[in-house]
Amino acid sequence: MYLSSSVGISILAIFTSLCESVFSSDHDAKVASNGTFQNPSKEYRAKFRYWLPDASVPLEQVASDIASIASVGAGGLEFLPFYLYGLPTSTRSQTPTDWNKYGFGTGAFQSLFKGALRAVKQSDMLMDFGIGANQGQGVPAEPLTEGLAVQLLMGNTTVKSGQRFTGVVPPPLVPSEEIMNRAGFMHPLERFGPSDLKAVLAFRVNSEAYTDVTTNGVNFSIPIVYLEETSAVDLTSLVDEDGRLNWMVPSGNSSWRIFSFWQEYTNQRSVAGAFNATSFIGNGSWTVDHFSKKGAQRVTEFFDDYIIVDEETAELLKSVGSYAWEDSMEIMSTLYWTPDLMDRFEKSRGYSITKYLPLLFTYQNTWFSLFPPYSEMISYGNYTTDGTSVHQLDYRETLNEGYQDYISHFETWSHSRGFEYSNQPAYNLPLQMLSDIPLVDAPECESLGFADNVDLYRQFSGPAHLAGKTVISNEMGAVKVPAFSLTIPDLLFRIKRAMSGGVTMNVLHGSPYSGDYPNTTWPGYTAFFYVYTEMWNRIQPAWNHMKDILDYVGRNQFVLQKGVIKVDLAFYQFQSPWNSLPANFSELVTKGYTYDYLSPDNLLLPQAAVIGGILAPAGPAYKSLIFSSQGVITVKAAERVANFAKSGLPVIVVGNPPNTTYPATSQEQHRLQAIMESLMSSTNVHKVSSLKELPSLLSDLKIQPRVSLDCSQGPVYSVWRHDEKEDIEYVFLYNDVSSYTSCEAEFSTMPGKSPYLFDAWTGTRTALSHYKKTTFGLSIALKFQANETIIIGFENPMKDNPRLVKCHVTDISGDVASLTSTDNGEIVASVLSSATITLSTGKTWKLVSNVQGVTNLSSWHVSIENWQAPANIYDVNTVTTVHNFSNQKLLPWTELSEQMKIVGGVGYYTTTFISPNSSKISSKSSLKAILSIGPIIHTARAFINKVQLPPIDPVRGTVDISGYVQPGKNYTLTIEVTSPLFNRIKATANTTMVWGVPAALTEPAYATLPYKDYGLLGPVSIQWAEGQSIKC
């Protein structure tokens, strides 16, 4: 079928003879029969992160907010007690309200939490909840309590050869300013409590030199002290009970360093306490140990004792609680640590970490790999090709094992309580994100940390795909631009990229409490003090249009959670820590290949089996495993890859294969070398020198993408879902180009299936009529507007309407706006002028339209609702004034008058038109019409004679109005557009406040950015056509 203003058409079909039950999660079984594509059930619909200021706010307003969220088509919310982002930078003498009374875990909070659950149930939604206030990184506790976060610090002093050192061992050094002061946005580390000496070492110094470092956009120069590894002396046993050391330094002409290592509590808060706190609950929350089960137990015990305090709360959580959830880890440490790490390390790695402790104090082991913990770094021993100490790999693996214990306890506790567990695993810390993703019921990433990058999303989603996770969640829409400036097209652009990268659930960031709050002005409580977007609630003019957007997202997520994903290729990846650097596989993407990333631990999952030369055939069904610029692999993973190759899986090595392993022992290194030498000699292992050679090799190996693309520009991404239960193949397609793109696409399909267009904006499903059959499958012309998506499903037409399979269109020349199929099996062409259409039967139709031309609509009555603060700016309820303009051409609001420059709100545009006379239309044809409204800045709805038209895709700005007009009649057209409130906030930024803090103070961009152009910009026109029937 040819679609004039629709993206295009594609096909899919995948085959597997294997049962896919191991890849069907509990979630999929739970919701498989719920909802339809037209009206997805709550499990498929997007959620909002709901920011609760604190427990002082009235439950009635919270319940109203929850009902409002449900009314716009959300499936649930992520309930987050925000407490002003934990209030990390306050120097004030008080909190906004008394957090002794209204803090996390107080009686007031218990009541509000239960009331929110009741409201969610009343609204027929689901509720996720943070496992702590703010980011969920901690809970109230007595300081210095077991299960709270600890760190390792280092002290050192220089001594001369041949001298005796007598005295107290070097005390722990104060960490760098960046570490102590929480990277500028977290709570600082507080130095109090005991220091537990763990080890004392000495090394001979070989040399010192400065090195320049660039990491995640931060540049610094730092000295490196090079030590002689073989000179190491463990002095721990020589330290007496008073902490004194008596040691004769070996003779020679060099200097030595004595190092001491101390375990301390980090004493980092995750939420500030009340001033003059009267209890440990009122004293705020403390970060827990994220690298042990005991840290997780500290949290769950608090929930059991202070949050889930009665049977009703417990039952409500079983009923509507979806996930216990933790945000990305924003926790600081000199060196991330847990009390039993040294013992675990020796048991797991086969040697003691003591000798290598100095190596660990490097910027790569701090938060986001940003800051060196001290003013120098230490170097000795063996390193990987990218300059990482092999002993650091072992440290991170051991730390990650403790983190997995932490995750596993939450999983166990959540399941025992009747809900599931979700978190944003591992990234930001020196852990192994890809290894940890499969352990979480619903792993979550974020658009901010993953930079809206499709390749980075695939690095996250690959392990989830292999592990059979249906829900891959995403914290969506946090953008570091002024609040109330994010537009819906911008938000949708980010959502589409996420879905292209494997995300199946978007949690919108966010929806704040919308009532009054102390010393806070209209437009109300604004999270992050106006520095991040976005505040989606009733205060936003677009809120009344939000259901159109959330229905679109929900329908896409309905498809993207169906069945099992199918992916062409798997790239091997080892990153510890994950470095958020995207790869460039443009040569593959251009041809239509899809790919995931898998880590060493992922390759050991039970789902990672090769049958018939396919990896995980009942799951993603990867056709090849590819190594590119990867130097590290475990022996177990290398053995598994060797078995893959023996079982017929094509393994491709770009450049050199991995040559380093961990644990960092000579025995393991020799084993790896032998395995890799054998692997590289296998007939199923293929080597190329560069990525540019990869597409040619894949072609030689007969490894074709499921969706082969030949596009005018790119990238164009596809996602393939195989729904065995419903016997449907779905393909989601996205044009990631900011302009029109055309493609010739060929889709591998199963015999007997026909293509259907699933329109995510309207919820309709229609048979496609324009395609060609090929030896590979089906070939379809795709026509994308900028950043447009399309969903095509392939299913057996006999179960729907056997008459639809009579024939289809294979070629079109001329001007055809669209093709549709009727219930009696006929094809209707909307002809603009003349066209020639060839059918699969060989029959050719020559068509001429008697209805031609365009009606341009240039004169409008414009009525603009100006949304603004009331006279009492501390009242958050919006007041509006109306500005009217008659016989107005379409202009941005900023150009209508000087006073309109600061306006944000809703615009109503009204005009009239006359449809073409019926004398031009034969009795066997029909009037067709497409309304085009031009670019949509934010949101838009259209009405003909007060009847609302179907939702309008912002990237197209068009809607088929054929069913709303008849020949030769007068009609009234109304277009309703909304704007963000940026211009209004910009004009009042000095007096617009959260808790007395002006927006202008925290977000200077309100002063520096210009006023934005909002409104209906046009041009608006109606394209007329004649609908003519084509018979097979």
C-alpha cells in the first residue's frame, strides 16, 4: 500500500522452531491478555515520576494529582518523596516544613503513602515507589550503624632508605575537595566516627611524573608515583595496639613510601534532617552500603518497621504496587568499599588484594570516573591495553559481587511482599552494568545519562533482551534546560530514540505535586529549582492534550513489549566501569542491521545457547557474535565463545582479539592465551581489520538483516518483535533524521502473512496494499517525515477477512495521496491528479481525478488564553486572560503585539472553508481531503464543526479529514494549540520561587535565552483528492 502522508511500510516475519517460553517473563504472562493496541492496559502505558515535596502536603491534593495523571492516559506513577532533592546545599536554619513531623518514615508519611496507594487503586493505575526518599540511596538510621556506607581511605608518608621509621602510622589523608563536597550537588561526606586500620604497606619509589587526564569532559593534570612492585612489604603485623610502627627501611639510594589503609563510614546523607532533629527519623536519611546484603537489609528493615506498618498498606502494595525502585546511584566515596571486601576478594580471586590497595585510589574508581580521590595516583604491575591495572579489574569484579548481593536481597524482599524490583543498575560507579542488568526484574536507564543515544541504549538493553526481560524502563525527559521550556516534539524525539534502542517503558520526568507549598509561587512546586525539565501536571497548558501523546507512547510500548525481540547481531563488550561512550556502526545501521551488546557474564547466562548456528534462537536469535576493540574477557566467557563457534555460530573478530583476563593470575592468563589461539583457528571464526569490512563479510557469510534498508539518508532504525502467542510479527521503524527520508526496504517474512499498518496516533489497524513479494520476503517503499515512526504487523489475513488477500498494488506512478482497503476487498486510491497503478494480478488501472487543488486558509479569528499567576503569587492556581485578534494572518504570538511576547497558554484559531462541489465527483468515487496545519511547536488539536479530529502527529502536522466533510458544504475549522510557560517564567523569573529561591538565581538561562515563538505558524491548507476504487 502507498501512504501519502504516512511513513511507509515494512514487513517482518521471523521463524524459529524452538519454544520461546524461557524468554517470556512473568510480566508478559501477567499482561498478555490485557488491553488492545487501540487501548493498551495500564501495564503498557507510560508512567510519571511523581515528586512529593514532603509529608506535610494534604492527601486530598495528592489524590487529585494522581487522578489527574490517570486522566491523561498514564498507566502509573513512580512515587518519589523528593524532599527538595534531599536538600543537599542548604545553609538555611530551617527546612520548608518540620521534617521531624513530616520527614520520610514519620507517621505523617505513613498515612500519606497509604493514601497515595488508595488513590492509585481508585484510579486503576500502578505505583512504583522509591526504596528511600530522594534517590532511594538511603534511609533514616542511627549514624555509624552496620549496613550504612563505608569507604577506604589511604595515608602515606615518604621515608629514606636505611632509616628507621618509629611512630604512629600515617593517618588517613583528607580526600580531594571534589570527593568531600559531593561533586557539587550531593550531600558532602562528613568525617566523624572511628577509623579502622586495615593494612600497612611499604614500597620503594622508582620515579614520579605528571600525566594529563581527560575523563567524561573533565581535564586535569596529576602526578603518578611509580613503585617497584617486587619491593612490597606488608607491615600490618608490625603495628602495635596503639597504632605505632617500628620498621627499618631497607638500605639503598632510593626513597620509600609507607601506605596505611583505613575503613570509615562515609557519613553521607541522602536526605537532610530536620534542624534540631528530635529522633533518628527526623535526622534524615543516610546512604547505605550498596555492596553488601546488609546495606539492603538496612533499607528493607526500615520499610518493614516504618513504612509498611499495617495490613492495609501491605495489601495495597500487593494490589497496585508494581516495583520497589532505586534511582541511579548518586553516592560518593574515597574508594567504594564494604567491610568484607578483602576476605571476599581473596576467596573469589585467589590472591590477596592487600599488596595492590594503593593502585585502587584512582579517578576511574570514583563517581562517574570524574575525580582523583587524592592529589596523586600510584602505578605498578601489569596493565591492560587501555591502561587499566589488572588488579583494578579484580577489585571491581569483587565490588560488583557485593552489589549483586545488594540487588538480590531487594529482589527477594520485593517478591515476598507481592511486587517486583527495579533500579538503575551499576552505572556511575566502578561496577559492571551489563552483568547486573539481568538480575533486576525491570532494569531502568535514563535519557540524561544515556544522552538520548541509540547505541548507548543498546548497550543497556542487550543483556535484558538475552535474559528475557519484557520491561526495559527509562527515566525519560530530564534535560538540563530551564523548566517549562521542553516541547512535546522534543520529548517525543527523545522517546523515539529510546524505543529504537530497546526501551519498552518510559517513565516521564516528571510530575510534581501541584498544590500550595511554603514560600513557593505560581506555577507551583518545581523540582530541581527550575534547572531541569519538566513539570508535567495541570499547571501546563498542554496537560489537556497529554492523552494524545500518552496514547501514542502506550501503543508503541504495547507493541514493544509483545512477544520476544529479534536482533541480528551481538557485539561483545566489557566495560568496568561503564563509560557511556557510543560506538559508530553506521555502515551496519545503513544496511538495516540491528545489534545488541553482551558482556562476559551475559555469555554465561542459560539463555546463551547456540542451536543451528543461532545464539539464543528462542530469544533475540543473534546471527553472529562480533568482537571489536575489546581487550578483556574472562576465561569462562572465552570458553563459552569457543563452544559457540563449535556449534556453528559465526564469530567475527575486528582487529585483535581479547588478550587479558581476570582474575589477574598467571594461570588464568595462560589459559586465556590457549583458548584464544584455538578459537582463532576455528573455521567459524572470521577476522577483518576494520569495521568498514564488516558488511562485506556478513554478506559473504549470508548473514542478512531482518529488515534490509536502502535509504536516501539515515539512520533509520528498526525493532522486531515476534509474538508467537498471537502469531504476529511487529516491526517498529524510526527515521532518526531531521528531514524527509525515503527507503526501499525488504523484510524477511513467513509465508502466508500480510502487512498491516498499526497507527500509534489513532490506534487503528489497516491492511497495507502496496508492496512487492521477493525471494527474501516483502519489499516496501518507506516514506518518512523527519523523526517519524511507523509500526507494521504481519499476520495471517485469513483470521481477519479472507477477502483482503485478493491482490495488492505493486507499482504506482503519478500522484496518489494514499491507498486504503475496504471491507469487500477493494483498494481505494486517493488520486490528486492522474496516476497509473499496477496490481499483483498484472492488471493496470489508469486514474484521473476530477477533484484537484488546494484550499489555503489564511485569515483567522485568534483567541489566546494567557496563563499566569494570580494577584497573590503564592497561590498556585492559574488565572487566565484572553486576547482576541480578528482577520489575523498566522504569526508567532511574540509578533502579535508587545504584550504577547511574555504569553504562554492556549490559542484557539477559527476559520471557515467550503468543500468542492459534488458535480465534480462521480457516483463511484468519493471526496478525499488532507488537512495540513504546518509545524506544531508544542501540541495541537483540530475540530470541524466542533467535532474533534483524530490526533495529529507533530512531525507530520496533517490529518485525513475525508470522513468529516461532504461535497459542496460550508465548514468551520478550529485549531487549538498550546505552548510551554517558558516566556511567562522568563518575564517573572526574579519573583518566581520555590521555597523562596528565585528561578533567576538558579537558572540564569531565563535571562540569557530569547523569548520563544509559540502559536499556530502555518501555513494551513486542505489538499483535495478523489477516492477511486480499484478492483482486482
